[in-house]
Amino acid sequence: MQAPVVDELRRILSAEAVIADEESLRAYECDGLSAYRALPGVVVLPDTVAQVQQILRLCYQHHIPVVARGAGTGLSGGALPVRGGLVLSLAKFTRVLNIDPVNRTVRVEPGVRNITLSEVGEEYGLFYAPDPSSQIACTIGGNVAENSGGVHCLKYGLTVHNILALKVVTIEGDLLTIGCGALDASGYDLLALLTGSEGMLGVIVEVTVKLIPKPQYAQVALAAFDQVEAAGRAVAAIIASGIIPAGLEMMDQAAVRAAEAFVHAGYPTGAKAILLCELDGTPDEVAEEMRDVQAVLLGSGAAHIQIAADEAERQRFWAGRKAAFPAVGRIARDYYCMDGTIPRRYLAEVLTRVSQLSSEYALPIVNVFHAGDGNLHPLILYDVNAPGELQKAEALGGKILEVCVAVGGTVTGEHGVGVEKLNQMCVQFNADELAQFHAIKTAFDSEGLLNPGKAVPTLRRCAEFGAMHVHEGMLAFPHLERF
Amino acid sequence: MPSPDQIQKELKQRVEAAYVAGQPLCIRGGGTKAFYGREVGPSQMLDVRSYSGIIAYEPTELVITARAGTTIDEIEETLAERGQMLAFEPPHFGEAATLGGTVACGLSGPRRPYVGPLRDFVLGIRCLAGTGKVLHFGGQVMKNVAGYDVSRLFAGALGTLGVLLEVTLKVQPMPKLEVTLQGKAALKEAIQSMNRWAGQPLPLSGSTCDGAYLTVRLSGNGSAVEQALRRLDLERVCESGAYWLAVREQRLAFFADEAPLWRLSVPPACNPLDVPGRWLLDWGGAQRWLTTNAPYETVRAAAREAGGHATLFRGGDRQGEVFDPLAPALARLHRRLKAAFDPRGILNPGRMYRDL
Ligand SMILES: Cc1cc2nc3c(=O)[nH]c(=O)nc-3n(C[C@H](O)[C@H](O)[C@H](O)COP(=O)(O)OP(=O)(O)OC[C@H]3O[C@@H](n4cnc5c(N)ncnc54)[C@H](O)[C@@H]3O)c2cc1C
């Protein structure tokens, strides 16, 4: 980083809010996808929106790449720094600005943790629905940037369905208000466009979220299966029966065993797979639907069904699920988490294919995922110190995502493309579509300074990867140089 | 009858030719919402009705994909046969209403505050950009963060970004039971009640107030509805489906007024706004219909002051701005985005804003 720029940053911010020594910079080298690392040139921790505007104007002027960073829990390398570039941490933006219980909204700064939103709603009987497993750490800014989901998204929607307004600073330093206090706003639906845009279009400096009433009562059923495929079929059957559970999660035997060893949730370790099916509503309603769900589960081949006896047991069942990733972290040197989403009717088929691929590549895979949404999270276990294993894990992951696309699914349901799934984007989109994404990016960020190199692959990269769609026998952009 | 592929090809060629010639196109489905938005200036009509038909419907996946020219009636009838529905209750404004026009207008009915707006249910689209290129975004799955969310951006964009060819929507099971309740209430009192209830776990699916009566709909599983019925101090109305249809389709006597019709979208609990005219509140107070001859600026200022925005929905001057004007930086961004999809500005130019 050029010294004059660092000096200028020190004029905008207090001295301790500009980090430029290598040792301290190391802490920002990666996000939750730690296999990818890059040392930034400088990290800044602004405290006000005006400072963010000044920093971005400075970067624009000096052509410095900027990567926004929330809690750094992202799993696709979205917050991976650009080597030598600037990291803009929102860590100081942790204020809850306004709680409006009557209109059921909360306005917060982007560095507020996801869990805080439900905590502030608690006293009014309200909660914030999207609940990523990382909710005690991840920030609402990061959630918006990734359109994060959680176990309750099946019924209550993803981040995009639960926010009302954003304040965003553009790379040119303009402060935009997107959305308003009402349920919609005039103009294009930029709220939707910005949600899930992975820090590529602007820096989010304020978020207004919607809170919803906490259901009176919730009950969870744990169904054990002797066959993974049967569990997959049960998921499709539940949705088909007209019931929308509050959560419908699946864990295979390896995940069950790892979680059980870690948190003692009371899971049946002999089962090949379990489903956790949560229903919420009035007690009568839940009882009625629970009867229907049990019938469907048994009809789909559940070997055993256990309804949580009380609230403590319900919490325990969920604790096992929520701790599944760290639990797997205890049994493997490293794991690599995939995030493909497929139509639910292909669950059984795709899980079978995933286990075949696991044998072919000789790397174990653990499955724990948002089954009700068809959102898979195969965790590929590998050892980063074993030569070539990371590359093998990545190749296996890529194959899994291609299977997802082949059945009409997508390469990422909630973790984002980041740096990780760039190649698979070439499989899912053709050159015209990718070019359209680049055009959107350019409309917001003409110089390509915000999180460059993430989320959307260049056409050149796709050509090298060799998976570019060829449309109607012709390559798109015939007039462009062959990358 | 030409095949869908042939029709798509023709549409594509029309847009390509218009792109080359810089010829503005006015995209038209059933024409049921031609009154909405601004008037498009001199242009050629691009009729997309013939590109129709349901492509895939998977009741077990809660997903339907259809061509843009398919009528909403056909889609809703198909869903109803399997006990499913479009939960956002789109207004049709006529039998000819098409899927494409419905998504482009992005309007939602009385159920919207409780289940989400139309755009929440859009999972994927295929479209023709302003260059004539066929592009596909999103898909058929519930969760998808691959690439920017262009599908939802198209909802409510009034055809200014592209010609919708196909849309995939998420659908929902119909509720087992629906009942309507009514009680006398003035606006202010109704707003308080509606918002108090909305903060409680009740199976609400509609709430309106016309200044004299507060009307509430409950939907869901039998026991939940029965229990909520007992908690609300309102009287049960017998035939209730017709009322909600009339609200959605703007067939209530309220809408017969000669004066321009405004739609004010505001925080649901805000007090009645001080603009002369007649009011009808929907969406639990979040969507307020107003017929008035008050100056446009008065209406806009009132909505803005309340934290929302106002749209000149029907009637009035369709050559002026009908949507709330955007702040300069935001307006600039809108123009750049429009140019990113439609570089020569040929698709429904001016339908949303004069210079868009
Ligand atoms: C154990 C574990 C479990 C997880 N479980 C889930 C889960 O259940 N569901 C799920 O969806 N995800 C899950 N995740 C992934 C991750 O927690 C989410 O993606 C989360 O939203 C990231 O938030 P963050 O604050 O850590 O963002 P970061 O990782 O810091 O950033 C993520 C992306 O957002 C951008 N960004 C961050 N803040 C801003 C801002 N203010 N303005 C603009 N761009 C910004 C960054 O540039 C980056 O591209 C999990 C992760 C872990 C480690």
C-alpha cells in the first residue's frame, strides 16, 4: 500500500483504526474458507458512515481494491482480501439504531450480529427469522451480502425476504437509501439485487429488518432411517403433503455420530440418516400437523420417530444440528463445505451419486443439510497437509456441484460463489449471462474496485476451465478475442 | 399454430431488429394493466401473448414454470386442481392478464403482508434483453445465490429491463380453512388493532379498513383459525371470498370514484395521513388507497413524511411522473442499470420514469 494513502487513511480515521503492520494484518488473511489466504495491504475500521464514504472516495481516486468484511465467517472466500488491497472492516458498526415494535422493524448497523436481532425482539414477542448456524458470530451486513439462510428459512424465508431497507455507500462515495419504512419502494427492486451481491456492488452501512411474531409453540420430531435414500424421499413426501415445516433438516450417520460425540444430543447413532422436522403454531395446530407428519414419515420408511418430550429436549435435538459443522471439525483434519441446491425430488438420487463420488475420490463425505429447501451441505473431509488432498477435495466438490446443476439445481444456495465456485459458475451460466452480470457490476462500480475477482468469473477464466456453454452451435461474442 | 420455439425466435428477431434500428417497443400481454405506469411514447407494439403455456408444474416441489403469455387464470386454475395457489394473490384486472404482465407490474393482493410480495415468489426467469439475447437467471430451487438476483429485479420493473419469456414461481398449498371477520372501526382505531394483531402469532391473511368497518381474514389449519377466531373481538362474516376478490380486483364501490387513485405504501402503523380524499386501507395499514384531487406534491409529501412513497395508480396525468421520484444518485444508478440490460433504451422507454 502506498504510504501517502495510508497517511491519508490515518487522517480520516483514528490511528488505531488503520492497520498496516504485517503481524496484525494476518488476522484478516482469510474468512471461513481458510484454504484461501491473501495478505491485505491495509485494514481500516471506520466508525461512521461519513468515514466509509471518505475511504471509498479515496480508494476510487487511487484505484485501490476494497473488500468489505463482516465477521469473516463466510464459507466461499467472499471476504478474502485482495493481495495488497484494502479491507474495510465493519466491526465497529455494532449499534442498534432503532427498535419499532409496533411496525415490527429494527434498524441496525451492519456489524450487528445476527443473534442480536432476535434478542432485541424478544421482549416484544418478536424474532428475526433467518438463523444461520453461525448466528452468534456472523453479522447482518454479511447476511445481506450472502443472502444467508438458516434452519427456519423453509417457512420464514431467507435474508432477502426479511429485510426492508438498506443504506449503501457506492465506490464513488455516494450514500444510497434502498427501500424505505414501507413494505416496498419506488423504482427497481434494488433491495433484491443487493441481497446476495457479495460485497460487489456497494458497502452496506445500515440494515432495516423485519421482525415477526414468535410462534406460540414449537415441536420437533426426530425420525431415524435405515437408508439415506428413504430419508430423502420422506423430505419430498412431507412437502408434497401440503405441510410446510418450520425446519426440516437431515443428517447422515457420520454427521449424527460426530454431533452425538460432541454435544450428546440424544441422537440414534445406529441410524443411517435422521430427519429433524419442526412444526410451529398453536399447540392444537402443531399436534394436528405432527400426526400428519408422523404418518408421512412412517409411510416413507422411517424406522423410528421420537417427538421431543419437552422444550429442553427440543433444544437438545437442535443443538446437535447446529453444532454439526464444528463436530465434524473434531473428526477431520480439515473439511470443505459444499452448498448446492437441488429440486427435492432428486435428493435420494443425488445423495447416492455423492456417496459414489466420495468412494471414487477416496475422500469421506459427511452430509448435514437443509433438506426441506433441497440445500445440500456435503462436507468433504481431507487433510491439508497431505500433498494434493486439497486439490482432490476441490475437484470432488466441483463434481458434486455439477451434479446439482445437471438435475436443475444451483451451485450455491446460501454460501455465495466467492472465489470458490467461480469455475462452476461457468457451468451454470453461459457467456451472455455472465456478461450481463458483469454489466450490472459495471453499472455500480465502473472501475471494478469492490471485491474484484469474486462471485462472477471472467469469460477468459471460463474458456480456460473449458465449461463455457456453447449456444446454438456458436460461441457468444464471436467478435471478442478468444479470451 | 407456430411452436413455442418459433414464437420465441420471432420475438427474438423483433427485439434484435429494434435494437439495430433503435426502435422503441411497447411490450404488451393481455393489456389489463395498460393503465399502470407512464404512457410509453411513439413505439411499436410487441405482443407476447402467443408465447404461452405451462412448461412444468411439480406440485410436490411447490414450483411452476410457464411462458410469459400464459394467463394468470390458467395458472391459478391449474394450481387449484392440486390444492395450491399463488400466495401473493396477484390482482388480475381482467381475464386476459398474463404471467409476464403480472410479474412485470409486480403487484400483490391482500395476503401480501403475511406471506410476502410477488417478487419473493419469483425463483427464475428467462428473458430477452434489449439486445435480443436470450438470458436465463435463477432457477427452480428455493435457495439460489449464484450470480446477482436478476429474477427478482425484473419483478416490478415494468418491462424496462427485458422482455420476460418464462417465469418460475414458488407456489403454496391452499389453507385448509379461511374465515372473514368484521367489526365497526374508524381508521385510527383500526390501524392500532391491525398492528397489534400483526405482532401476535395469529394466522392473519388479510386486513382492511374503509373508515367504517375493519375486515380481517384468517387462514390456516382448522384449529389455529378457530382459536384465533375466539381471540379477536369481531363478527364472523358468511360469504367472504367475494370480498377479498373485490379488494384485490378493485371492484369495491370505493374504486368507482372519478378522482385519480393513489397507492400509498407506508409503515403499517402510521396514523391516518392528513390528505383530503377517501381512504381504503389494505395490508394491515401498509398499503393505503386514496382517491383525491389534491395536488400530487401534497400526496407525495404526506407519504414521504410518513416514511413511505406514493404512486399515482390510476387516472391523473400519465405523462408526468407517476412513481415517487428517485434521489439523484439513485436515479443515476437506475439509468446505468437500464443501460446494462437495454443499451439502446428500446424496451418500454418511459413506462416507469420519464428518462428510464
Ligand atoms: C460454522 C458455520 C456455520 C454456518 N452456517 C450457515 C448457515 O446455516 N447458513 C448460511 O447461509 N451461512 C452459514 N454460514 C456462512 C456465513 O456465516 C454466512 O455467509 C454469513 O452471512 C457471513 O457473515 P459475516 O459477517 O461473517 O460476513 P463475511 O464473511 O465477513 O463476509 C461475507 C461476504 O459479505 C461481504 N460483506 C460483509 N459485510 C458487508 C457489508 N457491510 N457490505 C457489503 N458487503 C459485505 C464480504 O465482502 C463477503 O463477500 C456458516 C459459517 C460457519 C463458519
